[in-house]
Amino acid sequence: DTMATALWARLQPIRLLPKQCANFMSTHLHEKSRQIRLDLLDGENQGIGVVAINRPETRNAISRQLVSELSEVLDFLRFNNQIRVVILKSDVEGAFCAGADLKERVTMKPDEVGPAVAKMRSLLGDVSNLPQPLIAAIDGVAAGGGLEIALACDLRTAAESSRMGLVETKLAIIPGGGKERRSWSYTKHHLFH
């Protein structure tokens, strides 16, 4: 608890850094409205990559575009030996990530749902296998797939006002990204070791 509080205190200023850092986005990401932003910090914070989720209209719900952009940013980071640590945060006040974008899911054809879920599972593998330490800075709601993304990170730190939950059961939805295995593995490791 003390370690988490100290880590959160160190991360708070990072949320407020001016845009003094270089932005990375591929050409095709510039063409769309970006849902993911990557800042490569410099100066005394050199070597830190800050990945920010920014879908305020949906409280950072996970869309196909968000999965695609986050996957591309993680691919860039994976092979960047200048980055020593990565922080995943939200640019949306009060929401880390609200989980799957159910409004988008309803519009998908039945044959589109399976590939979308598979890409989300693949993204979670990319998050958990990133060679740099990945810290989830949770400030607000982390629900469903949003909590699963946080669980896939190496470390998690949360503001006292944060709320987390696996909400699929209330909607009679089977968890799609494997969070039930990931949360049990995390709980088992920390409770029994």
C-alpha cells in the first residue's frame, strides 16, 4: 500500500507534463482521429514512454480502432531500445478504460465479432509481453476489458478514487479476453506466494 502510494505520487506529475515530448504516430494514424497517443519524454524523464488512451465520448471504451492503434504503438515500443519503461494512462478524467465498446459491438456482423475478440486477446498478449516494464496508472473507472488491460501490465497503481470491476456477468456476457484466467493467476500469485 505504501509502495503504491509512493509510485502514484511519482506518476502524478507525468499526467501534467506539457507537450515537450515527441509524438509518434504512423501516417495512417494521423489520418484518423487518434484514440491512442504516445509521448516519448525527454530531459530527466528520457527513456519513459507515456501511452495515453483518449476516447472521452465513450470513457475510453475499447473499439476496434483503439485496439489497432494500441497494438501499433506497442509494436513501435517493443523495438525501441531508447525506451526503458512505459506508462499506460488515460487522458479522460474519471476513466481509465470502461471496457468493450458495446455500442460498436452491437453494430458488428456475427462474422466480425470473433476476429474482434481475437484481436483483443492478441493485444493483451502484446501488453503482457512488452519487453519494457509497463505500468498502468489507473485514475478512474477500469471495467471489464479495461481492467483486463491493467491486469496484463507489469505494475498497476491507482488513485484512491478509482473503481475496478469485471462487469460482464451483469450483462450475461462471457469474458472475451481471458481476464478470468489472468485475474486468477494474478490473485493466486499474490495471495499464495
